[in-house]
Amino acid sequence: MSADTLTTFDFARFRDAVEGRDSQTQVAMYAADATVTIVDRATTPGAPRSLSGRDEIRGWIEDVDGREMSHAVGHSVEDEHGAAFT
């Protein structure tokens, strides 16, 4: 990749993959060295769960997508360094 090449994150595509339970697309959109921080009822802001690397992230995504439930992306924020959503 040249210094003139800019890669942007397509949040709309990612949102569609989350809501469609498309694990393959979600995982492909993470960098190999990505980090995910999860805050929910089990892992509160004081003790969030952290996943490092695409393989760890893949396991989490496949677990969540494998459950019989629907997913909807609520609030989201993004910048050149990453994104967050509920």
C-alpha cells in the first residue's frame, strides 16, 4: 500500500453485516491486530472485556451471530481511529 492510499472504514457495510448476522463480512473488516473492548451487563465499564487480534474477535463474533436472536445497531460513533456502537 502506498503512502497515497487511504483506506476508510465503511460503517454502513459493517452495520448491515452485524444486523444480518454476517460473521464473515464482520471479521474481514477488522485489521489483523485490531482490539475490541466489550462493555455490557457482564463486563462493566470498570472491568471491560478486551479482545486482541482477528482470531479472538472472530470467536466472539461467531458466538454472538450463532445465537438465535436479532441484532440492531443503535447509537454509533466513528473516526479515523475506530468506531463504537450499541
